[in-house]
Amino acid sequence: MAHIVWDWNGTLFNDLDAIVDATNEIFASYGLPIVDLAGFRSVYTRPIWACYERMLGRALEDGEWERLDAAFHNSYHRLMERCRLAADARHAIDSLAGAGHSQSLLSMWHHDRLTVAVREHGIGEIFRRVDGLRPEEAGGSKAEFMVRHLTRLGVDPSEVIAIGDSVDDAVAARHAGARAILYAGGMQGRAELDRFGVPVVERLTEVSAYI
């Protein structure tokens, strides 16, 4: 049996509109044009500060990332209240559990809010472990966080499949010695995902075909 490591934002949790709207809010004072989902996908990358630099067309100044990140989360935590799980997320999770695969959740979102959200959406009992970003931890690439997550789980990376909506999820899986399946319904466009050379699905329920 495999162990599945799910991503949260943009994968199990369909918060794309909230992310785009919060991003537009924090850049309103910069005079940037409003971006829609397609426009945001065209510049989206991780770490997020690199995405912001793409939007601004310049490097961030000292302290600017911290201000933007704090402002983004203030907006996002208000806007996310309207968001729900991806339409087929529960079906995909239940199907994998029914097939005997264990599952966990690794996100670069705030750990305290993540654990509450997972519980409120009724899927907390599925996961062997839920890890988000702790207060003392800086964001960035998911790679080292994936290594730590799998170590804490005590699973063999060769038996792990990470499922996420960005190339960073696949990079993190490869770094940890695991496999990846990317989801094209999230924050990064299909063309960008396809270039990494791992399976890409349009629906979360399609992942079982690659496990």
C-alpha cells in the first residue's frame, strides 16, 4: 500500500478565488492592474515572494515581503470563509482510504489555522498527521518540510506519493525520495505542471489510476 501526502491550499481546499482576491487587495496601493485567475496562474511560483517579484517586476525591498505576507493573510483569512473543499476531494480521500492507503496532509499554511480548518471540514480523522507552518518557521520551498513530515510519520519515502497543485510539490517529493502526482485544478497552469514530467490530473478522483 502507498502513503499519500496531500497538499491543502488549491488542492483539497478550493480557495483559488480567495487567494487571487487577497492578492489583488494587497497590491491595490501599488497601482497594479487587477489580475484574474488566469493572470495569477501565469505568474504564480513558489516561494511566494518570487511570485510577488514577478508581479512587481523588481526585487522586494527589505521588510517588504513581511509586510505583504502579513497583509495577504489578513485578507485571505477573511475571504477564505466562503471557500469549501474541492468538489471531489472527499470522494478521492474516501476512495484511497477504502483501498487501504494511508494519508497525511502537509501545507505551507499556518499550522494552527490548518488543523482547525481540516477538522471543521470533517476530514481530520482520515489523516495520520497534519503539518502546517509553525510560528517559528519561515516559508519557502516545501522540500525540507516534506523530509521532516515523512520522518515524523516513519514511512519509507519510496512508498509515498505527494499530491499537490504546484511544481513545488513535485520538487519536494523528489527531494524526499517520493513520487508526485500534480493537480491541474489549482494555482499553477497545466502547461507549467506538464513540464515537470510527472502525472498530471484534472480531477482529484483520477489520482487512484496512478497509484
